[in-house]
Amino acid sequence: MKRMVSSFGPLPGKEVFHLQHLLHSGQTCCFDSSGKEIPCRGSGHDGEFQSGLPWPNPRFAAQGAIARDRLTGLTWTLDANIGTFPCTWDEAFHRIDAANREHYGGCNDWRLPNRNELRSLISYQAKNPALPEGHPFQNVFLGWYWSSTSAAINPAYAWAIHLEGARMFYGRKDQEYLLWPVRGTGNMNLPATGQQRCFDVRGKVLDCTGTGQDGEVQQGAPWPHPRFSAKSGLIQDRLTGLFWARHADLTGKPVSWQQALDSVAQWRADNDQHKHLFWRLPTINELASLVDCSTHSPALVSGHPFTGIQPAYWSSTTSYFETDWAWVLYLDKGACGVGHKPGKTFYVWLVGSGAGN
């Protein structure tokens, strides 16, 4: 498939939204509802605006058995399958404990990545695996990888990512997935997930001490309190700097992907009073940044100010695995899945940002 951009970067004359604690998705191309690649200019797609922190080039610096992500500061094992065989969630923690006892790669502070850390590896401009172009990793398995984050909707399950196409869903903790250890602290490009408790394989709350779970480590930039504030009738996320429409249902009904893009463009044309911000259909990373992994239905921080919350929302990010599909945030669960673009199946939530954000 021929690319219609020659290099990573914004289209000439367009603002780049370098938002705090929010990574660029990696998507630089644009695709219509039939999956055909089209010019990005004027499309309203993720590939046109490329919001989020830009990626360094090269993204990763490999040394010996480890690779440092120059975007997030996290260090990963160069071998993406140090455990060799899939294992249960509990076994994943035990295998990482063993790697620390053996000083794998010369380090003894490996841990299972939380949901945000695992997602940070994903490129939405790649498939088989969905990792950044030119990555140095070896033995990447095109299947599910565990995170250390339990699923709030059912804590007997934990979040995992499928590296074939980047889907993120939860798996039962007694199922067998792979593990990919990470190390590093103080990373401010990625926010904490919001999870503060720990759970056993049956979903029962347990003491976090020594578990290695997300609820114990709570790695990432802390959330401001309150998380959201009202400004000029709009809602600003004080963690990312993004503005969101207070009413989270622009169309009042589920629509197709192109209808979602068109409705945003029409709203932008009709609302002069908000032209100090650029309003658009959010990227999948922007939508996912809203998720509070401590709750569900919706997976939003307690006391949030929004109205009209719907179970799932279109993003402006195309699925590179099947380009006639686009990424969707299932806000009831907090999952990142995909929807067929022609289907009138999901809702629209406006996001806005200003120059320099």
C-alpha cells in the first residue's frame, strides 16, 4: 500500500498538538470508509493532525539485552518473549521475580507493565506486529500480552494487548498469555492508570504489598485533583490539557464513521464562539486518556462533570490491520476495539485543543 506522506510529521500549515502526558498514535496516513488510502488534508483523520507528543527518531536505543524507549524513558527487554511459553497472570509475576533474581540484562527491577505502559509501545501505523517501524525487538509473538492492571468491570480479569493488530481487552487471569518485562520510574510522559487496589485471580481485593500489581506500583504521572475543570462552558482535562464537550453525545444517536467526521466538521462551522480551540473527532489515544482503570460503566473518574455518556465512541484513528475499520473506545469497560466504518454503531464526543497544547 503506497503511503501518501513521505516522512513522519504534520501536514504543512497545520498545528501540531503536543499535549502533555499523551503520546502520538503513530498514524500518519488516512483511509476512507472503504479502506482506500486518501490524502489527509481536510479529512479530519488522526493522520492529518497527529496530536500528541511526537516520537524521536530512532524511537528505541538497544544495548545488550535491553532497549530504552527514548519517548517514554522506559526500558524493555529486547527479547519480547523471555518466558518462552504463555502463562497465567499470577505466573507472569513469578517469572518476572525469577528474572530479577537472575539479574536479567544486568537489572533486578523488572516488573509487569501497567496498561498505559504496554499501550505506549503500540504503533497504529503498523500490524503484525503493531510496533513502531524499525523497532529492535526480537521474538515478538503475534498474540496477547499481560499487563499488571486488573479490569475494574471484573477484577478476575486483567488487561492485555494483542500485538497482531493492537486490540486491548481483558482476559481471565487463569488464561495463558505472554509477558514483556519493563523497568523505569519517574516517567512523566505517561499518566498513572487510576488503579489503586490489588486483586487475586478470583477478583477478591487483597493487600497490595509485594504483589507487583499496578495498584501497588502506581507508576506514571499523578492525576491532578480535581481531574476536570469547567472553563467557558467547556470541560478541560487538567491531566492532558484537552478540552471535551460537556455533553458527550454530539449526534444523539449512533452513526457511521464518516457521519461522525462530518458532524464534527459541521459543528465546527456552526460554532464561532469556540474557534479559539480546534475541535475534532478524538484519536484513540485521546479517548483512552479519559479512562479511569479503577471504575467502569462508565470508566471515568468518580464525580466527572459530563452528561450524555454513551457506551462506545468512534475515534479518528483507522485500524491499520483492516483499514475499512476504525478504533473505538468502549467506555463502559475501558477497552480499545474496532468498528466497521460504514456501520451506524457508535457515538461522537467532541475534543478540542489550542495552539501550543
